Amino acid sequence: MTEKHDLETRRKRALYRAQHRGTQEMDILIGGYVAAHLSGLDAAMLDRLETLMDHEETDLQAWLMGQRDIPGDVDRGLIDAIRDHKLGQV
């Protein structure tokens, strides 16, 4: 498998995972961000995204909605990017 093919496979998996979170709100927030940025996601960004999506759904939703403070070990930059993407669509 070539590196480019492997990257495309990871992108597709990340998109599916982002759009099938379990709640419609999260599907829209994370799925919308990933869909809009899919072709530009490199391996490092996919690593960040996959790590973020490994968190519990309720925690992730609370951080994205601003209902709870984001812990120091969580990728605040990526959460802000997802929020900014959605706010730019409003």
C-alpha cells in the first residue's frame, strides 16, 4: 500500500467516524469540520483528530459547546478550529 493510498484510507475512516458520532449535534460539528477539510488532512492532523475523537462523547460535546473547561491535555487548538468552522457557517 502506498503512503498516498494509506492517507486516503485514513481520511475516509476519519470522515465516517466524524459523521457517525452517536448524536446529531456531534455529527454536524465534527463531521462538518472533517468533511470541509478532508483533502487537506495530513497524517499529523489525522493523528490529532483521531486522538480527539477517542475521548468520551459527553466530554467532547461539553468542550465543543463550551459547557466545561477543556483539560490541559486535550487539543484546544483543534477544538477551537472545529468551533470556528461551525461559527463561520452561521
